[in-house]
Amino acid sequence: MRPNPGADTRLLINRNHSNETLICLPGLTEIKSFWYQEETAKKVLKQFRGRALLSDEVGLGKTIEALIILSEYLRRGMVKTALILTPTPLVSQWQTEMASKFNLKVPSTDSPEFKSGDNDFWEQKIVVASINQAKSKKNWDLITTREYDMVIVDEAHHLKNKSTLNFKLVNALKKKFILLLTATPVENNLMELYNLITLLKPGQLETATSFRERFMTRGDPTDPRNREMLKHLLGEVMIRNTRALAGIHIPPRFATTIRIAPTKDETAFYDRLQVLLHLLNDQQKGRVKLMIKNLLAQAGSSPKAVEATLDRMLDSRSWLPEIEKEIKAVRDLCRTTADTPKNMALLKLIKANSEKLIVFVKYTATLDHLADFLERNDVSFVLFHGGMTNDKKDAAIEAFKDNIQVLVTTEIGGEGRNIQFCSRMVNYDLPWNPMLNWVQS
């Protein structure tokens, strides 16, 4: 029997190169890895055996770390098949970076071969996929019945709830190695961290009940007990590089809160909205409670966001006459507050200089409201939101980079996109969840 040259080569590589040497680095193009990225890769190979939570601070290059690890395993012959799962807006960015910096030309769910509906797409050795496409009924079985040498999940905080399809999909995948990438492994509850670690290494943090008893403070689900023990256990599966550790000095950040007094019309709107909320609260129903919370958050964004919800409320159900009257009254007041002082303050910031500016909003109704306002004031802008196709999202980012001054985006614009060319940003409305810190995005 003739020997298999490919198998011999892989064996030779594995024997002659220890985990202290990264043999993939000479093949990197258009990029120079940082020392902490290389150390992270070595640690994942040597100590973590290819299963790790990469939780560096925003901007330190978790994508590069993951791709160094993938490339290293590929060069060593230890990985032949891989699935990279990302939020839909980041598919093209991963595909581009893999091709330009790591010479890995792979298909993605943005590629024509996927859009043609060919099921053979999922049989490719390496695939970059939108997690939304991967978890769909059409593709679920095609993916979960395959065996992958490596799975990489970007923005892995979307797996934090084990009852979601995101978590169930990744848990169901047959994989030898797995990398989870997120700068925010905990947002609301330490159980989110427990769920992520369980995906990587079941039993590392024992059972859910045991974890709650040993490491969670009653009354404050974000405050850990037995910190040193928890840190030790996490240190066996999790790496978090900080800017201070990496020695990366970024320009100082100047954060300013601009307080704006409401107009007479806005005050009337808020007062009438409060009357409506009290009436809704008297109904003491779970669904109504959620409506109240949403209306309060939307009122902090824009009257247009409130108006959109009130329209849906009127269309979706019958209300008591007294409540319906208040809904209509508040909706009418929404229409009297077009150019709010907040809009004018934003315009002043834009006109202050010609530097690029990102404006974050939460609601699409506010997005449309600002688009109309900026257009009327001759401001060059592009929109970025979840309802756009990936091609349009990519085009929006390119336009913003090349010749557009303002990018108005919902919170998905703060997730994973590389927009280092812009140094100014405005939170038009603040997220109610303080862990959703767009300033760091």
C-alpha cells in the first residue's frame, strides 16, 4: 500500500511544532497580530484544548484571535470542517476578513450558492452562516446531523438563555472544538454566564442549582459570591484581555450628557401620557404591564415611537371607552411635537464640525423620524437597521466611510462592525438595560 503524503505531512507538523509555536502566523496578510492575541491562541491550543470563551474588551480583536486559532488547527491538520455562526449583519465582515487576512476563501449565507437554495451548501468544509439561517426549520437538520471539527460563535451573548433556539442549536451541534466570542458574557444575570460555560464544558460550574447556591448573591443576580473560586473555574475556560493588559493606549474618551428642557407641547404630551399609563396600570394585566414598560421607554426616545405603538394598540384590540379616548388624545399630541429640542441639539452637534458621527436609537419609528428631520435640514446621512439586507448594510457602512457624515442606526449597529474611522457618537436615547453599553461598541 502506498503511503498517504497528506497524512504524513500532518503528522510531521504535529510532531515538530509544539503549542508554543504558531505555524500559521507567516501566512497572515494585511494584518500583524498582537502579542496578547498570539498568547490567547497558544493558551486555547495548549490548556483549553480548543474549547474557550473569548471575552476580550471591545476593540481588542476577538475575531482575529478566533481566526488565528482556526488557522492554526487547519495548518496542523486537526480541523478539516468548521462552522462559523454570526449575527446576520456580520456574515459579510467575517467572510471578507477570512479571505483578506487569512487567505481562507469560504462560502457564506450571503453567497449566491446559498441563495440559490442548494442544500449542498452545508456540505462545504468551512461555512460562515447567519445564526438565524442556521436555526431555521429548513436548515436545522442539515446542520445538526453533520460533524464539525470546530464551531465558532460570534456575539455569543445571544446564547445566554438556554430556552432559546440559539442556545439549543449550538448545544445540538456535533463539534470537537468550540469558541464563543462576546465582550459581555453577563448582562442581567450570572446564569447567563453559567449557560455559556456549560456549552463549552458541561459540568465545569457543576449543576445550575449548585451554581446559584455557591456563586450567586440572593437579591442581586449580577453580584457573585466566592469570587476567587469562581475566577479560578472561569480561568480554565475563559480568556478576557483588557486594554490595560494589552498595553493598548487609545485616545481619551469624553462623555457628555446634554440635558434638554421640554417644550410646552412636550410637557402636555408627557402629562397626558401619564394619565393613560395610570389607566392602563389599573387593569392589572400582564400584557398591559409590558405595554406600560414599552411606552415609558419609547417616550424617552421620541413621540413618534410612542405614536407607532398607540396605533398598533388601537388596531389590535377593543379598549374601554375611557382608555380608548386617552390613547387617541396622546396619539394626537404626538403629532404636535415634530422638531423637538432634542432634534435641534443633535443638529447643533452635527453642524459643529464636519467629523463623522454615529447616532444610536432604539426604535425604528425614531429612526424614520430622524431621517425625515435630517433630510429637511440638508444633512448627509445613511440608515442602518435590522430590516435591511446584508448587501444594503454593507453599502451603508461603505457610504458612511467614504462620503457620508452621519450614520443613524438601531442598536445592531453597535454589534461587531468595524467603524474605527468614526470618533464621535450620540446615544439619542439610552438603553434601559445599563449593560447594553453602546459607548463601548
